[in-house]
Amino acid sequence: MRAAIHRWLRKLRYQTERERFRQELAEELALHADLKLRECSDPAQMRREMGNVTLAAEQSADVRSFIFVEQFMKDIRYAFRLFAKQPGFTLVVILSLALGMAGNTAVFSTVNALLIKPLPFRDPGRLLRITEFYPKALLVYFQRQSRTMDVASVSPGGDLNVTGDGPAFRLTASATSANLFKVLGVPVLLGRAFEAGEDQPGNDRVAVISHELWTSRFHSDPDVIGRVIRVNEISRRIVGVMPAGFTFPSARVQLWFPAALDPRNAEDYWGGEFVPLIGRLRPGMTMEQAKGEVHSMASGVWSMFPFPMPFHWNSQATVMPLQTDLAGDARSRVLILLCAVSAVLVIACANVASLLVARAITRRKEIALRAALGAGRMRIVRQLLTESIVLAAVAGAVGLAMGAFGLQLFRAVVPADLPGAAHIQIDWNVAGYTALLSLLAGISFGLAPAVTASRLSLVEAVKSGGQRSSNTALTGFRDWLVGGEIALTLVLVIGASLLVRSLYALSTVNPGFEAQRVMAVRVSPDPSFCAQPARCIAFYVRLLDQARGVSGVVDAAFANTVPLDGLLPALPMDVEDHPKTAEHPAPMFWSGAISSGYLRLMGISLLAGRAFAATDSRDSEPVVLLTESTANRFWPDESAIGKHVKTTFEPHWRTVVGVVADIRQYNLNNRIPAMLSGAMYTPYAQSVDEDHKMPAVMDVIVKAAGHAPQAADELYRLAAGANSNIPVGKVVHLENLVGESVSNFRSTTWLFLSFAAVALILATIGIYGLVSYSVAQRTYEISIRLAVGATTGGILRMILARSLRVAGLATLAGLIGAFAVIRGLSALLPTDPLIYAGVSAFLICVTMLASFVPAWSATRIDPVRTLRAE
């Protein structure tokens, strides 16, 4: 061991003092030559006895140096000289690879931020999400019964008013269990986290704020700890400030407060907001143990509720890594994009491999000469493989720069409020991935051509005149490469075509309401503002009258939500003729509280009965409007007019007075989420929310007569001036909401379409190169055919037939692959046989067009000149 270390240090020393060692060696050899000359007195005899002095000097230097490193550096220098002599070839290869590298870099940066980079918590690999949603009572149950993990809860967050320190403002706050920050394992920046017992009634009047809120609203004041603010009229003392970058459960949340656990309030304890549960594995416990425990605990919780719940409710609950859960739907999108862009890189590598095969044939005499001079097969393979790796390394550097430049396009695929979305960037993980990808790409597209080229026959390479020389193995290898390109391209183009079709269908869907020239502003009083309903009603009626007077406004209304804004006010309902059972408990209805002119302003059709009128007041008969799908679901064979529904906590039934058309309330794909059983509208004066109170937060909605840019500003000033203690949101244009509802899907579609376009271009280049190479190799054969009477049409058909054969087999393989892939993504992509057939026909046409130019050139060969040259 000591001798090996000594040799290694001696070689390292030689690298720094190479010139001195060479001079000493030259002096030593000269001394030996002088002594030998004195002995024999004959220079010729002296040279014979001394042998090959140059070889001896090189062998002596080899003993002192790192042979492999020096040969590798020589190979790199030779590769750069060779590429400098062929700038066109080098540029095509680098650009082809760089396109694939850039896409992989950009997409992997998203995968890295969402799925690979550890969450900024202590030992994040032990954090889990218990699937499904649970009331407060079951949080306590899991905390007490679980032996495998510590359990905490966190709500997704809702918008609340903050007053008491400057002007009132609105933010997103999350109710959590007192042990949340302890379970996550994240320290606070200032102050402290929640303590045990602060989720009990009377002890829960504390709050922790985000770093962003601390800097923006409290100007980074270190004395903020202990300051009292009012959150939805509840005084809370700030006890801690979270560090910068803490975004949990989403980037929107700026304040956390303990969720009060009060078993005496059974309605809130069992029927309040159902929230996600997270857990941290205890020492020695595994995820499999946690899965088994959660399954056994959740299988019977439905029977613990004080009101009917479906049999085996949440019985299939399990656990998953918290990082996987936080990625949500974005996980599937970015993984699909990563697969697509990896396919583009594979196509680029196949293209480059095809080019290298052609170049290896043109370099056969060079390779034969190297072999004749003593280079072994491995030495030749290493030289050719080094050239490939150098090309891939340069392409990787270019691709990394291109990926960083285009990273903004890929961020559009991920929701901005997703934890980790702000950290999508080119970091060392991404740079390392691109470097590794470059190395693997260089080996993948360089190894097969290098090994095949090293097996060339030396005799054939030296004796061949060039045009008649061919290599069947290399030719077949190129056919397979191009066929693989066509098959992968077919899969990508079919996927992109299906996405475009889905995007077109989504963009042309009728949302069921009029969005043009409609704008809304959210007015957010405290809940106590509507403690006296008459006060709240009078406030919004007065605001509505003022909104009608805004310049350019032709109609106005108000509602507790507008379509596509993401809000889902839902209430448990009793439905006439549908008694509740354990198997069929109270259905949940989306509940819209609206003014009498809302349907008219939004252009929502009344299908039966009557709309609301000004006479539908708080003292009149309770009434309700149902959507068409809801009426058909509960009374499929009779009219819903005159039927009755009510919330489970109301004493009096509401009479159905009208049926209206369904609209795309939730998103353009769905009218309402699957967890809801229906949708209804109630007059604002008679409306209630989940807290059994009149809704305080409402949207004032107006429709402009035409192009009225000042209407939005006037509407905002009007709402903001109504009451200085009431926060007012930004003016929202419904046309923008419609566009934003498909923005993520549109971004994914265009990215996929871009990948498919790049793949198609690369495949076209590969087909063109394959046919051109084939024509060049068969020039002598074609000349013979023309000389003995073959027609130009026959030559053309012969060449195109080969291309068609490769394209046909590749298309068949691509169709099978596309069918398997699309079937696995049936939830995202529809199956359309016309698109399969159309794309297949299109690719075959592209193949024929790419083959026609070199094939036509083959028919212009002059057989006399070619045969004379041979």
C-alpha cells in the first residue's frame, strides 16, 4: 500500500516538473550514448546496441505519468481539432442534442423542486400524509390511538380579515393543531411555535405569522412578538414568526392559528371543516407499519359520528409521503413532460448515432491505418467514444444555458402557490443531472458506432475504392435507429394532437354564463357585520344602487361567489322524498347566495318556474332555485317546481320555485366537484352559510356597456369607499377567470406540442440522412442498374420502397406504443381513432417527402462518369 502511494505521489510530482525530468532523461541517455561510443568507436554499432532510444524515453516517461489521463487528454484535443475541420457536422450534432438537453434541464428543474429536493423540514423523509379528510374529533382520535406516528392537522387555508394594526386587510390563514410545527420539525425565526394545550378553548387566541407578512405589514419589526391583532374579530397575540421560504400548506398562507378542540361543541367538533392529517413516523417505525395502522383505525370511524355517515367512510385511507401529496396534480403533469422530453433526447441521440455511423464509414481508412500502426480495438473504441462524449458535453453546456433561459415557460405548468414552486431554478442538482445526462447520452449514441467501426476489415478498407464499400451491419443499425425515431415521434405527435383537441374542446365549451364585459370586486366585512341581517342587506343594496350609477355600467348584482373563482360554499341538505339513511346521508349542495338580478346579468337561463324577485325578503316564504342536473337527479320523472329542500340545521323547508340551466361553476371541465350532489341558489336575504349565519363576504358584480376601462377603477373606488374598515379585493374580470381556468392545461399542451415538433424535425432530418447515405453508398450499384437499362422511375421506386418499409414498421410499433401510453393516461387524454390514423398517415407522408429529394438525386446519377471513376 505504501509503495502504491509512493508511486502515485511520484507521478503527481512528475506532472509539475515534467520539463526537468525530460531534460535529466535526455542528459542521461546522451551520457549512455557517449560511453557506448567510447567502447565500440563505431556510431552505427553504438546505435544498434542502444536500440530505439526514442521508445526508451517514451517508456521511461510512461512509468512516471498517468497514462490513461494523458491519452484521454490527447483524445480530447484530437476531437476538438477534428470537429473544427467539420464545423457543419459539429453544429448539427450539438444543436440536435442541445434541444433535447435544454428541455430535460428545464423539466427536471421542476421535478427537482417538487419531488426530489427535500422539504425544508427536519428529516422530511419521515413525514406522511394520511389520505382523505377528517373532522377535529378524528384528529384527537388519531393522536391518541396511533402508535406509529405523531399526528397533526392543517387546514388548506381561508381568507380572513385582519384589523387592529393600521388599515384592515385580508389574508389567507390556516387553522392547525397545536403540534403542527413540532411534527414538521421546523423552527420559528422569532418567538416560539404553538405550545401544548393552546388548541383548547380559551387558550387558542395566539397566532404565528409568515416572514412575508412580517416584512410587508410589520416592517420586520422585532417587537412584533406579543402584539395583538384581530383576525375575523378574534383578538390573537402574535407569538412567532416563521423563517423566509416556509410555505405550508401553500404559498398563499400567511398566518396560522390553533384550531380549537372543544368536544362540548359537537357541531364544530364533528361537523366542522374536514381537514388533512399529516404524521411523522416515530423512531423505529416504517411507512408499511403506518399504512396498516391507518387502515385498521379508519375502517370503523364512520360509526363514531353522532350523525349518519356512509358505511365504511374513509375505510380505504392510507398514507403517502408528504412531498408526493404536496406536489398534487402537478406531479403527473411534470412526469409526463419529463417522459416526453426524454423521448425527444432519445430521438436526438438516435439521429446523432446515425450521423456517426455514416462518418465512421467515411473514416474507415483512417481507422484501418491506426490499426495497422498498432492501435488495438479498445484504443480505437476509446478514441471514437471520447469524440462522442466531447460532443455531448458541449451540447450539455449549451442545453443548460438554453434550459435556464426557457425555464419561465415551464413554471407555467405548476400552480404558483404550490410549495416548492418558488424554488424552481437551475441549481447544482439540475447541473449535475444535465452533466450525467450528457455523459450517458455521449456513451449511448457513441458506443455502438464506435464498436462497429472498430470491426472494419483492414484489407477491405485499404483496397476499396470507396463507393462500393458498404457495411451491412452499419446499414441495418441505421435503419433501426431511424425506425425508432419515427416510432417515438409518432407517440409524441399523437399525444400532442390529443392534447390540442382537448384544449380546443375546453376553450370552445359553453360555460353557461356570459363573461364578456363582466367584472366583480369582493367586499369582505367581518362576520359580525351581518349579526343584524337588516344592516347587511341594507349595506349591499345601497352599494348595488351606487354600482349601477358607475359610468359605463348597464347592470349590477351581487353574489357570494362568481363562477370559476375556486370557492365552493357547500351545505348539507335534506331533500323531500329522499330520507337520510346511514348508506345515504345528507347530500351536500353548492349554495349560491344571490341578488334578484344575478341570473339576468350573468345570462343564466331560467328553464322552469320563476326567478327571484325583490319581494323574496327575509320575512317572506323561503324559496330556492335548483340547477337542471340537480332537479333531474332527485326528481327525474316529475317537475321539481313545488318540491322542498332545506339545510339540515334549518327548521323550515324551502320551496323550489324555479329550475335554471347548469353552468361551469367549478371549472370548465366540471359543473361542480364530484363530492357535491347538487347546486342551488337562494335569495341573499334568506341565505345562510356553513356557520348558520348570513354570508358577510360578497362579490359586487357589474356588466359594462362596451369598452369602459374606467369602470373597473370606479367600481374599486366605490367599494373601497363604502367603509374604511372593510377590506376590498382587486377587480376581477370574468373573461380572465375563464382564460386562467385552462392556463395550466394550455401551458402543458403547448410544451408537449413543442416537444412533438422538435421530435418531428429531428426524425425528418434522420430520414433524409438515412436515404442520402444509402444513395451515396449505392451509387455504383445504381450506376450499373442505369447502365443496363433501369428507368429513373424504377430507381425512384426502389429507394422510396425501402423508406416506406422502415416507416411502415416504425409506424406500427409507434401505434402500439401510443395506444399503451394513452390508455394509461385515459384520465388526461381521450382516445380518438381518427387522430391515430391521421398522424400515422402524416408521418408516412413526411417520410416520403424527406426521402424524395435524395431519391430524385439518385436518378440524376451519370453512370458513365461513375463507372469511369471506378
